[in-house]
Amino acid sequence: MRRPGTGRPRRRTRGGAPLPLLLPALIGLAFLVLPLVALLVRAPWRSMPGLLTSSAVWQALRLSLVCATAATAVSLVIGVPLAWLLARTEFPGRRLVRALVTLPLVLPPVVGGVALLMALGRNGVAGRWLDAWFGITLPFTTTGVVLAEAFVALPFLVITVEGTLRAADPRYEEAATTLGASRFTAFRRVTLPLVAPGIAAGAVLAWARALGEFGATITFAGNFPGRTQTMPLAVYLALQNDPEAAIALSLVLLAVSVAVLAGLRDRWMGAS
């Protein structure tokens, strides 16, 4: 005979939300949704094709896509090894390194742009040597846009990949090294395929973050049409001269954000 209290736990039923919690929750939801709805309501749908195909808008769109993709590629090349280092190795100061990696997440982007100028500007700590030795000038160039976007997007990829690596079973790598594979071969042939979904998710997040970057870009790369003017910068400029174009570009960024969330819902929002 089953003792009281030792049986299967009863399934908890979800009751109605108490009014003191329901009202603030609805206000919070309206606060987040109302601006997006207003953007859709005020959108110039009839003139949208003409606005999105104008030369200035198309330049900003193309430059944003190219720079965001390049920034994501840079983040992958340096971010995946950094994530592996944080997840798979022990070294003094690892907590400090992790804190420094995540610092751009909370650092105001404008401050990040100023920091990039102090480091990579023509009179910067490293930029002066790049200019003197190789004649390379990074600020206010398309390459500067890529670097500014990579600076703010890299932490998203590193955090995502590190979490995936920590969740993955390290015994597969250990088995590969036991069979004679080097650590790099085990990483390339075993670890990378194992954590590929996490890398893809981190790359998507980094790409979306790079696409929407504003503060670091305008501070480090400026706002020159056709060279450094990305979509967020074009939205800011168009809002002063052509509000309809600003709304059209904002809708493009909104559509990209929705697409990113839809692509990641099975990973982070599948549980209901």
C-alpha cells in the first residue's frame, strides 16, 4: 500500500493571474508592443517599394548586409577559439577574461567607439603603428564599420558557443585524443560538428547585433553615404529629412529582428 505523500506529485494547475500582477504585466506588454504597432500603422505602404529601391536606401542596405556579414565572419574566426579556451581550459585569470569578453554587452556603444578610436585611430595606441608601418588607416572607412560591428557582436557569439561547449560531453574529445588525434584535430573533427548548432545560433545573434549597431559605428567610422552609412545611421539621418524613408528602413530592421527570433525559437523559446 502506497504511503501518503510518496505517490507521484500532482500536476500543478495554472490558475488565473491576480489583479495586482496582471495590470502591470499588461502595461509592460503594451509598452513594448505599442511602438511596433505604431510603426506598422504609420508605414507608407504605397510608397514603400520606391523608398526601398532608391539609391541612398539601397546603398545603406547593401553596406549593412556586407558589413554585418563580414563582422560575423571576423567574430567566428576569433570568437569560436576564444569560447573554446574559456570552456575547455583552466588558466589564471579566466574569470577576468570572461568578464572582459562580456564587457561590450553592458558598455555604451558610443564608449566602445571612443575606445576603438583610442586604440586604432591614427594617433591610437596601435593605430599609429599601423599607419606608420603599413599605411593602414581604419577610422572612417568601411573596414572601420566592420571592426566596430565586430566589437559589439563578438560577445554574443562567444557566450553562446561557450555555453554550448560546456553542455557538450568532453569525453568524445578525450576519446579522440586517446586514439592518437591531436587536440586541434579533435577540435576540428569532433568538437566543431558537435557544437555546430550553437555556433550557428551565436552567428545569427552576432549578425543581427552587427546589423543594428549604431553608436560604435558612427563614433569610429562616421556617417558617409556609400562608405560607412549603414541602415541605423541612414534611419537617423532620414528621420530629420525624410520620415517616410526612416520608417521604411526601420521596418526592414524590424523584419530582420523577427526573422532572427523565428529562427531561434526552437533553441530558446520552444518550451511553453
